[in-house]
Amino acid sequence: MKLLIKNLFILAVMFGTLTSYANETLEVVPASNYVKKGNLISVADATGMVIYSGTVNYTGALTSLFNFTQLKDGQYTVEITKDFEIEINTIEVKNHLVSYLNANRKVIFKPVVRKENSKVLISKLDLESDDSMDVELYYEGDLILSETVKGSKILNRVYQLDESLRGNYTARIVSNDRVFVENFRI
């Protein structure tokens, strides 16, 4: 019986220690503060004018790679374009101090275009709204298909292409007020 109480006590102490460390990890900088080499970044002022656009040359914390403290006081939109998503954050510069406005944080998932033999699979994740996507497929520059896909938070389409039409294809997808273009060959 004493052994059982001792084991329960040790388990309770370990659990308490574990949860205290878990609480500490909740106070982190926004995930968008971390970027990888090759990500694209753009910074726009409150009027929407892009004041910087480029490629991230190093992996690390965004605030250590880019010095936002030199911007004039005001709010700025920072977009980080990654492999499958675009993270949009609003920062505020006041007296050379930079603050993230997390309430304005938004993530747009980019459509994914995959080709398997003569099939083209297009999928789009949209967790915030039931959006639609306009899909256009081109063969050698000529439009061969145009469709608006509506539905749930996950939009999927599979298109069977004519195997005898080998060459260059382009998928043009419009969603979230943005245009995404993917070129491929079959």
C-alpha cells in the first residue's frame, strides 16, 4: 500500500512538472516569425503600397533577419510565402519598437497541383471560409477547361487529360483573391 501511494505521489509530481513546462511553451512568438531560406517576403504599408519584396536568404527568426524598427511609425502587412501557404501578419511600429498584432494574423493555403500519368489532381484547403476556386487548364496556351469549384473547406478535383496530347500544360487557379499558376508537362 505504501508503495502504491509513493508511486502515485511520484506520478503526480512528474505530471505537475510536465504541465508547468507546457504552460511556458504557450508564450511564444508567432509561428510566422520563423522563415526558411527561399521563402518570399513582402512588406506593405497601411495604404497597401509594397515597400519591400524579396527572397529570404537565411533561415531564422524574421525579426532578427529583417530590421523593422527602422520603419516609420504605423501598421504594416508582412506576407511570407512558403511552400504550401501564405502567412499574413500585421505588425505595428511605434517609437522603433515592433509588435505583432495577432488578431490580424491570417493563413491562406495555396492550391496543390499534382500530376499522375495523364491525370491532374488539384486540391485546396480553406479552414476560415467556404471559398471557391476558379480553375482553368491550358494546353500549349489554349484554354481547354474552365470550372468554378465550390464546396466545403477542402476543395478537390481530378481531371483526366487526353494521353495523346503530350506537351506543356498550365493550371491557373484563382482563390482568396489571388492567382496561382502551375506549369507541367505530360
